[in-house]
Amino acid sequence: MAEIYHDGPLKGQASITILVNANAVKWLEHASKETGYSLDRLAEISVEEAALQYAKTAKLMEAGE
């Protein structure tokens, strides 16, 4: 389930609930121990990186952004 906030202090942000497969959970747990980041933060980073990569691939960003 996803909710995009259209106004207020969270404007432009989204809250997303995801189910992560068992193998990915194992990798995230290992990464959490190595980095000190929570599973939530690692998932957030993964989503942001995927969105950034898509934006670059689809040429949605200006050079230097």
C-alpha cells in the first residue's frame, strides 16, 4: 500500500508498505550489521537509489542534478 502526501509538512513524500522476500531479508540483515543502518533505512535507501537510476535512464533529470 502506498500513500502520497499532497500537502502539509510531508508534501511530496510517500509512505509505502512492502513485503520483502526471505533472501533479500537475509541480505538486508547482513547489511544492517555491517553498516549500522536499520532495515527501514536500508529499504528507504534502496527505493531512493532505484528512483534516481530510473530518472537518469529515462532522462528525467537535467545534467548536474
